[in-house]
Amino acid sequence: MKVRDIAKIVSAKVLVGEDKLDKEVLAACGADLMSDVLAYVNGKDLVLLTGLANIQVIRTAEVIDLWCILLVRGKVLPKNVLDLARERGMVVMSTGQSIYEASGLLYMQNLPPISLETERSGKIGVDQPSA
């Protein structure tokens, strides 16, 4: 699903990364605890839904190669944090919906959740097609 479609589905405002609206996102995950994101999420081509609106979100995204963040409950990052996200080539959006509402809407439009792969890799990520 393209970033522009995600923004439209959840009525989000794009705060940073307007030039990346045609990039594809393969799955979604939601978390407010960045320690859980670090422990269980592989960020490649995922959108992270979160209510945490501080620099930890951007720093966590950097560590796991995540480039698309959707802030929920109308949260907005401070300007200096948005500037950092812009420098790192990320997309940051904000919606007034709750994490539950936004996740449900995206799921209903066929954006899958991340899959559990903890037995194999200790990470959660997008299922890769088998060869």
C-alpha cells in the first residue's frame, strides 16, 4: 500500500516526507513502547503506528531501518524532531484517530500486520514469499 493511501484511509496529515507518498509499505505495527519495537520489529517497509511523540521514535526508527511513522491521537512531534526525521529521509504523519481505529481501518483495506517470526530470528517482520 502506498503512503498516500495510508494517509487518505486514516485522514492523516503528512508532517514530513511529502516526496515519499508513492513509496510502498508492506505491513503495519503499533506500539508505544520503543523497547518492544527494538526487540521485535524489523522496520523494512513497515509503518509504525504510535502515540509516543518524542525523539525516541525517530532514534528507534533509525536503529531498525524504519522510514514511515504514523502518530495517533493527534500527536505531533516537536519541530527539532521533525527536522531530524526529514534529515533521515523518513515519513511522519499524524491522525486524530486512536491506534485501534487507525489499525482497524488499515487492516480492513488489506494492509497486513507484521508477522511473528520469533522462533527463527527473534524479530517480527513481514513474511517473505518462499522461493
